[in-house]
Amino acid sequence: MAGRSGPTGSGSTGSGSTGPGDGEAGEAPRRDTRGIVQAPGLLARVDFRRRLPAEPLRRWIEHYWLIDWNLEQPYVARVVPHPCVNLVLERRGPADAAPATGLVSGVGTGVFCTELESVGRVVGVQFRPGGFRPFLAAPRPLTQLTGGGLALDEAFGPHGAALPALVLAPDREGERVAALDAFLLSLRPAADPAAEQAMALAHRVRTDRSVLRVEHLAAAGGRSVRSLQRLFATYIGVTPKWTILRYRVHEAMERAGGPGTDWARLAAELGYSDQSHLIRDFTAAVGVSPAAYVRAAAAEPRPPASPGPGDRGPEDHGSEDHGSGSGRAGPGAGGRDRLP
């Protein structure tokens, strides 16, 4: 899933997200909720945290996301996916009875839905758009994963199959993060200039609202439109046009703050020629109109205040060096999902 806070105009989103390779030790994960449908309702029901990976991994990985839930009633979480790959490890049910499973989830092109019930735990890795391919045991175009996924042994080799149990078993959150770090570092991802450019261009789309046309993005990258399309297909899994549209919809979701939202102004700020085009794209991506989305959001429970330092409990000790987006300040949900 994603996190909350956004801009009031074009240019930088102000999301707190760093660019590819910008991570520094002690830096905090982003805290927006971009992409989560009715984020307050989800965050009122699950315990969601984000953690930064080890510093050498941050050029390729945006953050780890960790979710635990204990629900009296089932809840369906919905996400409008980001243009990125997620590694998802989950256990749905009691620790002594439910199996630990996992997969690599490619970019989802429709609304992702997953039903959470009883108890469960998910630990996920959100790769930067363009950042996953260097980790593959046998590199392939990322379009082969779009709308689907890969088994862990197919993605990482035979040792990938043991990863879910290795990561989900520890009670201490810091140990789960350390297990992910150790596994991903063991894959020895190599520097790839094309991956670096794909990450940089996707990051530009995400943070610069003046990027509205594929040809302008291609020119910024010193590529033809066809060459840019091939780069995105190989390293991200979707087209540049799809990526531009998805981030505009995410921004609209983030800023749909209530009945007083000025949709005409928002449409102009996001580069739409008129309000009807924004409404059409929003409805197609989210599954409901902006007005229906705002009404549903008003009916959702609000998440409790985030705990302060020291309130996370003993399982969170010993891991301060990774940065923490702890508490209910970000997205999350379980399942074979694309819920960063």
C-alpha cells in the first residue's frame, strides 16, 4: 500500500519519499497512504508499519511493510496498486496452525482486493518501480509478472522456498527485518544502468506533476518514445502512459479529503483538461466515482493516534537503525497482494 500527505499544486508531491539510491541510515520511511482505498477504515483495523531496509538495499527497495491483524469481523481491503513489484510473505491464521507462504507479486493493473479475517501477519517488500529485476535469479521482462506473480523458488532459486518461515517465525519485529535484509543481500543484486534510469524516470513521474506526456518523459531521459516504452516494459512491467495515469489517480485519492473537495481545481493541478477527464480516470481505476469515494470515506472509522516512541512494545527493540514508520500511519493489509 502507500502513505499520506500530498501537495497542493504541481511539482513535488511532498510525500517524503526519496529518489532511487537516496536512502541514508536513520531516514524515515514515507508515511502517505497513496493507493489504499478508504485508508482510514483499513488502518483502524490493522497494525501497519513500514521499515527501511539495510542501507545497501535502498537504491532498489523503497521500504518493508509489516501488518498484523486480529479481527472479530472479516474486512475486505482494497488497493489501487503502485507500478512496482512486491515480495509478499504471509501467515493467515494462528502461528501454530497456519502455514507461512509467499510469492513475488507483479504490478497489478486492476483494484486489488483481499479479505482479512481472524488473525494474521504479512511482511512485504516494496521494490522501487524498476528496482526488482536485478534480484531475479533468471532476469526476464517485468511484463511477464504484470497482473500475476512468481513462486519464490522461481524468482530466487531453490533457497527462496524457505523464506516465508524464516521471516515470519520471529516474534521480534527487528529479527524479521534482519532476516529480510540478510536474504536480499545474499542475492547480490548488481548495478544495472538501465534499471537505474527506469527508477529515476518513474520517480520523476511520481514526484513531478509537470510530467504529463510520454514524449516529454522520453526527452528527459534522452530516449525515443519507443525506447522508453521498451525500458518500462523490461524493468517496470507497465507502460510510461499507465505509470503517469496511475500516479495522478493516486494523488487524487490522497486529496479527496471531503465533500468540499474542489474537483475542478484538482483536475487542473493534476494536468487534466477538464474535471470530467479526472472523474473518468478515477472511476476506472478505483471502481467508484470521486463523489461515492468521499461519501464512503466519511462513513469509515478513523484510525487511533500513532504510538509515541517507546510505545511499540518489546518486539520492536533493537532495530532503530532501519528507520520506522510504526503505528497506523501508513497502508497495509494481508494477502497475496500489492499492498505496500
